[in-house]
Amino acid sequence: MVTVDQVLGSLKKVVDPELHKDIVSMGMIKDLSINDSKVAFTLELTTPACPFNSDIERDVRSAMASLGVKDLSMKVTARVMEGRALSMDELLPGVKNIVAVASGKGGVGKTTVSVNLALALAKTGAKVGLLDADIYGPSVPLMLGLKASPEVVNNKIQPPEVDGVKVISMGFFYEQSQQAGIYRGPIVSGIVKQFLTDVNWGELDYLIIDLPPGTGDAPLTIAQTIPITGILIVTTPQDVAMNVAVKAIGMFNKLNVPIIGVVENMSYLKCPHCNDQIYLFGQGGGKKISDDFKIPFIGEIPLHPRIREGSDTGKPAVISEPESTQANAFSKAAKVVAGRISIIAAEMKALEESEAAAAKENIQAESKKE
Ligand SMILES: Nc1ncnc2c1ncn2[C@@H]1O[C@H](COP(=O)(O)OP(=O)(O)OP(=O)(O)O)[C@@H](O)[C@H]1O
Ligand SMILES: [Mg+2]
């Protein structure tokens, strides 16, 4: 018969490939019980969308096998870690992570990426919201094929839900407002803040925010007023050549907002005849930015006519053609993003713990003085 110490000792050798910490220290093993030769526990992963989930599960099984455990009952669940500063909790208590999608200039596919990313995360079982912060030109409702007039219940706007994603957009309120496109940065950020506080988001693992394009007043003010976990930069190969993405990275670095990584959209065209990947605008641009600025490369999304058709007709690739190359590219990127958020959240937690420990030491030192 094995002991609890032996089981934990063996599980401690399993290291999360992304967080570089062992799964016991990370608190991923719950409800451990040993009955005769039967070992049971829950493995609680940091996100259902983790790209390494199956690796961790495999390593756990082999750790138990090498300990001689034959009767293993393992339940695998996921609880997304919170990656926001605690001081911001009042604004959105139920939202664990806020991901803002940004770009150096317009038209690079920010909304396409935001929509497909949100849907792909929801498909993994995560609770997801999508906030269209493009007050000037909201295109999220169109891309999702969603026409709605959100209800207000108990003074809170109820976000309509589509394919498991709760959505809010200025597009839903245009008819009422009649003021499209005349807002300046502070007004835009005021509306976005209202979309955070006055909308009944409930519990969310990820809230994706589709920022207005570019590095102007509006995205800047929004990024400063909301508690963002990290920024996802969308770029295109042409963009890279013109240093446009670099400008966006510089802006967010100045704001001290963590950058989740860079997604290169419209990277290549797949030849319908020979299946070759044709890099129309040169290969490796997004990767180069990621190397130069030491920010993770999230992945490449192909340039595909079906992506544009899907956007125009309200049928995003991830839902309408889930097995396609393009949908797979989005789903893969979503997993990398979720993994990156787990890392940022873990770093934030470690920082908060060390700050709390330092504060406690200070208090103890002060009280000793007295
Ligand atoms: N990978 C892709 N393949 C083909 N078409 C794409 C791809 N990504 C985006 N598009 C198309 O390019 C156009 C611009 O995309 P999108 O609206 O997502 O960009 P954006 O960065 O949000 O633009 P804006 O700055 O205006 O908000 C849309 O017509 C969209 O369907
Ligand atoms: Mg857009």
C-alpha cells in the first residue's frame, strides 16, 4: 500500500510545462484519498484550453504507475486562475481574466481574431464574454450574425449569448443612440467602462475585448481604465514590414500592461491544388517581432476566402467549419493564449503572495518595535 507522502512525492515530479512548477505546489491535486490499493484524486488544471493538458495527464498516470499504483481513479477538471489585480475586483468581481485584442492599425483582422478566439475558448468549456470596444465601428454583431436589443433587468444590461459566448456591442444600441462615430477617447472609454460595470456578465473565465484599431486616443484610454490581464497583438505580414505592430507594442509596454503575445493574421495562402502554403507577403515576420521584443508568438492564421465570407455572413470559421485549416488555426491560437494567461495569472499570484508576505513581515517588525 502507498502512503499520501509517497503519492504526493511522486506527483511533485510532474511539472507543468508552461508554468515550470510542479503540480502539487501549484495546488492542482485535490481530494486525494487512498483506500487499500486504490488511489483517487482530482487533477485541477489551470484552464480547460491548456495546450498541455493531455501531457500533464499522461505524466501523472505514468508517475502513479511507476509508484506501483494499479487502481487509479483520477478526475480531471479545470479552474481558470485569476489574472487581474485584486484592487480591480470591485469593477468586475466575477471576471477572472480580461484579454484585450489590439493592433497597430485598422483592418488587420482584430475582430475576426477576437470573435473566433472567444468561440474557440467557449468550445473548450470555458466561460467566455466578448466586449466590442470598437464604439466607432462595431462589427462584432455582424460577424456573429447577432441582432439583438439587450434587455435590462434590475438596472443591468443582459448580454445576449451566442454559441456559449456572452456579447455586448455598441452595435446593439445604435438605433437608440443615433450617434455613431463621433466619440472621442474619454467618451469611448466611458462607454466601455459602462459595458463592464452595467452589464450582467456573471462568472467569466475570459472576457475578450476587441479594442478600437490603432494606437490613438481611444484604445489608449481604454487600456488605461480597465483591469486588463494581457494584450493580444494582431498583426499581418505587411504590418510587420511597416513597423506598425512595433508601435502598438511600444504603447502597451509604456502602459505596463502584460503582452500575451502576437498573432500573425493573413500569414499565408493555402494552395487549393497542391496544399502548399504560399507566403504572399514574406514568411516569419510575426515570429521576428516576437523574437525582437521577447514576446511570445501565438501562431499564424491563414489568409482564406472562407474566413472573409464567414465574417460577412455572420458564420465564424470556428463554428461553421470547425474541422477546417482556418478553424484549427484559431483553436490552436486560443489554446496558446489560454496557456499564456495561466502563466501571467501565476506570476501575478506569486507577486501578490510575496507582497502580502512582505507586508506581514513589516507589520511584525513594527509590532516588535513597539
Ligand atoms: N485570415 C483572414 N483571411 C481572409 N480574410 C480575413 C482574414 N482576417 C480578416 N479578414 C477579413 O478582413 C477584413 C478586416 O477584418 P476585421 O474586421 O477582423 O479587421 P479589424 O482589424 O477588426 O478591422 P478594424 O480595424 O476596422 O476594426 C474583414 O473583411 C475580414 O473578413
Ligand atoms: Mg474591428
